[in-house]
Amino acid sequence: METIKIETEYIRLDSLLKLSGLVDTGGQAKVMIQNGEVSVNGESCTMRGKKLRPGDTVSYGEKQFQVESV
């Protein structure tokens, strides 16, 4: 599991996917999320603006990320 460190209160799901390097653009992130390919805390999530806070986990295929504060 990889760690994504944030300095703010939260990060949006589409922004996390770009920050992690899984996608290059917000459009690619939107398609992945709308197709139900991304899970947040073990449940499929189709909201690209979902606010992720420290402790939340995101999964895409075999990749997993955990949000942590700096």
C-alpha cells in the first residue's frame, strides 16, 4: 500500500488519482470513477468529488493508497 500525504483537510478522489500517477488527466480519472473501477474504503465509489481524509484508503486494481496528513 502506498501513502499519499496531504497538507489540507481533504483531497478529492479525482485529484488523488492524478497525484498518485494512476492517470495523467482529470478526464481519465472521471472515466475510471464513473465506470466503478475505483473503491474507497472497500466500497465502489462513483463520485469523483468524494472528499478523502486521512485514514481513507483508495483501491484501483492491485494498487492501494492510504491518505495521511503531513
